Amino acid sequence: MKRVSVVTINFNQDKITEELLNSIAETNTYENLEVIVVDNGSTVNPVPKWAPKYPTVKFIRSEVNLGFSGGNNIGIKPATGDYYFLVNNDTEFTPGLVQKLVDVLDTHHEVGIISPKLNYHFDKTLIQYMGFTLVDYYTCRNQAVGKNQRDVGQFDNFLGQTGYCHGGAMMVKRETCEKAGLMADNFFIYYEEVDWGERINKSGYQAWVHGGAVIYHKESMTVGKNSPFKEYFMNRNRILFIRHNAPAFKAFVFYIYFVIMVVPRNIINYIKEKRYNFIGLLFRAVWWNITHKKTSTELGYTINKIS
């Protein structure tokens, strides 16, 4: 039996993280499992209260918020599993989840990473993710398969390749990480799993999705659905993704598209929605990419100032 290391990150969401840990304890029957929680610089360190409450869980405390990519990388490094199951702390497990994903990785050597179907937690019959199409380098856009469809079992028997796995829940082989590397730390949050997916695809592995395995996702519990924080990093990392992955000509076309189409459209929307502070964040996101190398780990901002 392969060992599975579940890795999740907490940032000022103690109750949400506890709900995940409880759901694992209540639903999981896969025996060879370790659970690792990385506290990513929460204002109040929750590890002392958690350690006696969850004695079988391994807790790691980072004094600095390293984002989704950096936090997961910290959790992976001490993990002892053959497979790493990276899950958002705002998810909840369902019976048989781990076993179903392990069965695929055990029997399909071409698969390097796999996601279950993600359904929204607020309405468990509503699908969030059943796969991604590949990113179009000209626009840096792609589509989520099945998003907002009512789940009536139409994907229950689907098992196969997808463009990328979903950062909310993805099980990856240790050997995949050894060949493709871990997530790029300088994304911090957003686009990091797609960038990682590009490297995994290029390293010779396939990304799959399992429609018969499901996890429930509360979505954006940490950063908020329409927060300045999210807006900044979505714009910044959209450009950074292209810098990391697109051929020169396609990258040039994207930059023209972004300046002519995306920037004016976003500004108009910000004004309509009276989110005037988002205009400055958009230009800060562009400026970061102009003034930093694509491999730079200097984020060039102070999180507390994004408000």
C-alpha cells in the first residue's frame, strides 16, 4: 500500500482547518495516511492548541506567510508519502476519496497528477471543476469543464486526461515532483498550479481527473471572492504565467492584448463597481512584471498595504 501525505495550509482560518481535519477523520478509510498542516504565518499561532487535539497530525509553523505555493512546498519537503495529496483547508473529504485517487496512480504510470471532481460546499450538487482546458498563450485564458453544472451523475464514470489539475485538491506522485520540481514560490497564490501543470505536462506526465471521486470546496474562504488581494495577484500572475511558459511571439501578442483589451476593460469595470483602489493595484501588478525577473522571488509588495 502506497503512503499518502495529505498537505494543507492554514492562514487565520482555524475553524475551517479543523472542519477539514474532522472530515478526514470521519470519512477516510485509507490506512497508510499522514496529515500535514502548515500554518502560514497566522496572526495567532494555532499549533499549540492543535497539537494535543490532533495528536496524529504533523504541524509545521511558518512565521512568514509564504502563500499557497511556498506553504505547500514547506509541507511537501518533510512528507514521507509516495503520493502527496495537496488540498485546500476549505475543503471537506468524502468517503473513499483517497483510495479512488490512489488506485489510478497505482495502475496508470503515465499519470503524474490527478484531481477529483470538485463540487461547491454551499450546494453539493453544483460542480465547480471537472477538468481544465489548456491555457491559450495569446490571451492567457482557459475554461473549467463542468463549472456551475448541476451534478446529476453525468461525470461519475469519467476518468481521463485533462489540461491541468485543480489547486483545491490534487494528488501528485513523489516521482513527478522529483522530475518536474515543486511549485514556483514567486507566484505566491493564483496560477501557481497551472504553471506547475505546464511543467508536469512538459516533463512527460499526464494530468487526469476522476469524476467518481468528489471533494467539497468552500472556495475563497481565506482571501475573499472579490478582495483587493485576489485582484492584485490574479493580474500579476496572469502576466507572470505567460513569462514563464509562452514562446516569445505568443508572449508578445499577449502583452499587446493585455494592454489594449484587458487593462481598459478592467478599469471600466472597477469604475462601474466603484472599486477605485483596484485601478492602482492593476498598475502595480503590471509594474511588478516590468521591474522584476520572471524567476524573482521578491514579491515587491507588502501584503498589509493591499486593502
